[in-house]
Amino acid sequence: MNLDKALSIGSAIVTVAMVTVIVSHPTSASIIRAVGDAFSGSLRAAMGK
């Protein structure tokens, strides 16, 4: 196995672990919703709606 392939697999495992930790935190849903609302609000403002 090449070093490049090993690093790719390792980084994929770390990414999955980070996503699991972030999503499992109780306040994550409200934070994600707030970020989404802010983003959609900025898009609406840019389009003039």
C-alpha cells in the first residue's frame, strides 16, 4: 500500500469521526439551522427579496 493511499484512508477516518462528534452534540442541530437560516437570508437579500 502506498503512503498516499494510507494517508487518504486515515484522513477519511478522521473526517468521519469529526462529523460524528459534531452531529452527536445536543446543540448542533440548532447551530446548523441558524447557519442555514443566515445563509438563506443573505441569499434573499442579495436577490432583493
